[in-house]
Amino acid sequence: MPAMVSPEVISDVLDRLDIAEIISSYIPLKRAGRNFKAVCPFHHEKTASFIVNPDKQIYHCFGCGAGGNALSFLMQYERMEFLEALEMLAKKAGVEIERFRREVKPQDINLKAKFYKINELASFFYHKNLFSSSGAEPARAYLSERGISEKSVRELRIGLAQNRWDGLLEYLTAQNVNPSLIQKLGLIIAKDKGGFYDRFRNRIIFPILDIKSNVVGFGARVLDNSTPKYLNSPETPIYVKGEHLYGLNFSKDAIRRKDLCLVVEGYVDFLTPYSCGIDNIVASLGTALTQRQIRLIKRFSHNVVMVYDSDLAGELATMRSLDLFIDEAMDVRVVSMEKGYDPDSFIREFGKEAFCQRVENAVSLFEYKLNFLKSKHGVKSIENKAKIIDEMLLVINKFSNAVVRADYFKRLSEELNVGEGAIIEQARNIKKHAQGARQGSEKLKPAPLQVVKEGRAFERLLVRLLLQEEELVHRLKNSISASEFQDQQLAKIVGTMFELANLNRDISPAKLLHHFPDKETSSIICELTAAEDNLENKEKAVEDCLMRIKDGAVKKYKERLCAAIKDAQDTNDEARLLNLLTEFNELSKKKRG
């Protein structure tokens, strides 16, 4: 835990929040008794094994072992650093952020905020140019010709970079912005002989906003015939390519409401549909989708329709994205458009209703991939059919549902006129080969939950009861010690709980996690806390656990004494031998008594 953050501040933030509310803003949760269940966002599964316990304010996946509190969920899901996640939760909780910034070096304070502010100023400058600068008419005409309404232009803050070398630089320096910071954001470029010039000139500007509506970067389309046609911000301290979706901050509510997200490639492909009322849409910023982008979509819907360009680049980008959607257990369909059309040109020529009909008739992942492979390889020879089958089976084998796989086997057989039995046999061969390769690699690393599974059952049961009932911790803290536990991780958990109880500190599982930054121990805490409570007689269970743990500790201690006695005999240390034998006899009498 960073030294600048006190446990009290973290507790204050977490106490004001509900973990179920936090997690449900990212993935759909379903009530399951006292808990909530979901398909785990951290590994591929079909059957929900991800549990959120609102009473204990923790989550745990019984499939992959992921677990923690609201803070650790945010860090793992959003790939955030500790302080960044804490800041986000603090804002939600209404806790003053400066309370845990007090030890940050002054020069580092709010550097990100400065970058956001500079981009905000740049966005304002470009947007103002579009409506008030001389020479802006061609840019406004271009947008109007594509049916992009003034309402959308203003809402999405579209702007104009004039045909000047230092327009933005002059404006920002007049606002007392340091040119070195402007350069770090990629808005200006250093000249060889000193000074700077604007990166974007004579271009329509599309501000790229993150999901929290911060301006993180810019896209720009040229207004003449120069190249490149599109120019984007380089990666900066606040903008990483492949981590943002254009328009998501505007469309996320519609995506959640309609439970469907349309994915297009570029800015104009987004703007034209959005301007005519298709508001559940995002753009991947001209690249093949990344896992990070797919997970952003997944927060709001598990259903996607891809509407990429009909050229080869668009088809290949679609193909690369399909496997990622399957890995995230999402339902994806694809719109196939006539050659030469993209969403922008299609809507301008055929209208909104025709486009919506295409979306309605989007084909399944299976159908799209099969058609693509048939076009790529051809189906005249059995060798080409075998290539298609092998590539299709790599996808089909990813589905855990046997009924879905059976349907795909049958359809593949019918489409290629190949025996269904042969296809099923080949699927087994491919799966067996993949499992063999995976098992070979797994031998090189231990399973992350191995220690958890091998822990003594009665020790785990007692720790589970201690985690689930705070009163029991206070009751037992003087009846048993952590040193009597043979599982060292369980001993650490118990020792910390007893120590915190003696100090009258919060020992709830969500707060206990702060004392265990290692993933393995925190996973044990979450797993045991989330376990089903199916004991008929808890008091008897506690007594049995205490007796067995103490018996085990005595047995272990006697084994160590025996080893020490043998050593004393071997070294002829009579004084030590006498003391050890006396201790062994007293221990045996105590046990018999």
C-alpha cells in the first residue's frame, strides 16, 4: 500500500460505497439469495461463478480465484493503479481527494488534471474556430453534406484547425500554458532549429473523450487532397491507443437501455448514424478492436453488431475482433455491406431505415466467418474444405455449451457437404492437441490456488467462520493462537484478525484485505467469505475445529521434539536430552489428561 494513503482514508471511502452498485455498473449482476452472481469478467466462462457479497463488501470468483473489495475490483477490471482507483471511488463517495494526496511531491500533483485542462482548452479553441473563424465554411459544408447536424457537431464538440502553423500554440501560450506540456500531449511538434509548430492544420477536429468525458486526444480529417487523410494524436500520458472508444461517453446510456452496441470504424461512420438518431453506437478509432475496448462495451451490454467497412481491411479487422468477443463471452453479429460502402455512405444513399434493417438482419459470427473462409479458400477441393473446417473448429471449440457446438457441427457439415462425424472427430483432435500443449505449459508454473485447495479442511472452516462472524473473532482470540495453524497463509490471516481485534480495529473482510497485498492470500479471504453457509450447528463446528487444530499443533510439536531428542542423542548432549524428554513426557500427560 502506498505510504501516502492511510488505512482510515481507505476505510472511509469504502464505507460510503456499496460494492454491488460499483460492480453492477460494469457487469450485469443477478440476485442469488444474500449474494449477487455474474459471469466472471476476468476469465472465460459460461456458468456464473462470480459472487458479490454485499454484507461483507467483497467479491470472489470460484472459477479463477479473483477476489477483493471495490477498490481491488476497479484496479483489476480497469487496469488502474492503486491511487487512480482510489481517486475514482473517492469522487463517487464524496471524500476529499487531497486527504490522501498530502504526501505526493508538489511537482507531481494534478499533472493529469493539467493535461486534461490543456486538451479542454484546445478543444474549445478548435470548436470556436468552426463557428466563428474566417475560412470555416468548407469544414461546415463538409459536415452538412454528410448529414451531420449542428446539434451533433455542438454535442460532440467538433472543431476546426485553421490552415496556420501556430494557431493553437499562440492561443495556449496566451493562456500561460507551458509549451513543453503542450508538446507532451502531441498538439505541437518541435522544429529542428528551435520553436514549435501545430500538429493539426487545415483539418476538421474530432475530440476523443474518455468514458468520464475528459478530452484525452484528437482525431483530424484533412480538408484538401493532402495526406494522410486522417491524423490522430500520438500516445500521451493520458491517451493510449486501443483503450478508448469514440462516442462511448455519449452513447453508453443508450447502449445499456437497448442492450445492444453497434461498432463502426471511424469518426464519420459514427457521426452520420448518430446524427440521425442511432445513439447506441461507438467507433473503434479506425483500428481492430482490442480486448480493453471490448471490455468497455461489455460494461453496458453483452450484445454487439459490427458494421465495419466492406473493403478487405474492414473484413480483416472484423475477423480479428471476433475471437476476442468470444473470449469475453459476448454475443456478436456482423453486418455485411456491399463493396464500396461504409455506414456513412450507406446511410447518405439509402437512408436510416435501410441501415437499421441491415442491422436487424446482421448475420451470426458463425455465418460471417464461414462465408469469409469460403471466399478465401474456395470449396472445390477437399484440402480447402479441411482448411476451412480447422479454422472454424478453433472458434467452435471455444463454446462450452454442447448444444451450441452440436448445432455448429451440423451446420458446418451441411454447408461444406462433409460428414458430421468426421467434423466431430477432428474437433476432438484439435481440442486434445490444444489441451496437451496447455498442460505442458502449466507444468512450468504452479496453479495459483494450489495452496488454498490443499489447506486442512478444519482450519479453513474455522477461518471461514471467523471471517463471516466478527463476534467469533473476539470470542476466540484468547482460546487459540495463529501459531497453532499449520497452513501458514491461514495462520497469517488469523494472526492479523486477532491483532486488529485487540486494537479494536475494523476486522471486516473488505478492510482486512488491505493488510494482504499478495493475490494468493486475498483470494483465500474472498473465497472463504463468499462460501455458502450450510452448517446446521455452528457451535459444534467451532468446538470440533478448535479441538482438531490444537491436536494437530500438539502432534506437530511432538514431531519436532522427537527430532530434537534424536539430535541430542546423536551429539551426546545429555543436559539438553534430559530437558527435551521431560518436556515430551509432560506434553504426553497433558494430552492424556
